[in-house]
Amino acid sequence: MRSQYEYLAVLGVCVLITVPLEWMGRGVYRRVPDLARAIAPVLLVLAVWDVAAILRGHWHFHPEATTGVLIGGVLPVEEILFFVAIPLCAVLTYEAVRGHSERWSRNG
């Protein structure tokens, strides 16, 4: 049985798991303008792509796994959040690895 909050829950878990990486890197959340510049192009391109795919009948979302809140009457709000949450997790991971690799190279 699916829950209408299933998609949101998965996104929430992804973000929660990567939050500690904030302190391992250069502080992604403290650099909001840089973060926005990294995420905005991904959000824009993929949202347009999804809308086109939905309108052409190539893609859909299981209605029982989303809240039913649609942006522009087409795109589930969860999908927009996906285009923010997953790049955020990627940037957090990248910055944490980068931060540690810089420390390793100085100490090694």
C-alpha cells in the first residue's frame, strides 16, 4: 500500500542523511547564493523536460504516492522538491569530499 507522502518521505530521508556533511565541507547552507546558482539550472531544465514529457503522455506520477499538489496543474510539487533536494545532497557530498581531500593533501 502506498502513501501519498511516500515521495516526500524519500526526499526528506535523502536530505537528512546528508545534513551532517555540512560540517565536513565548506558550509553549503552558509553559501545560499552559490547553492542557488548550482541548483537553479538543474531545476529549470528538468522541470521543463518533465512538463513536456507529462503533456506528451511519456511520463506520469503515481497519484497515490504524491500529495496531489500540482505546480501549473501538471507537475507534482514533490518533483520540484526532487530537483532541489537531490542536487543539494550532491553538492553537500561533493563539498564534504573536497574538504576532506584538501585536509588529507595538506597532512599527507
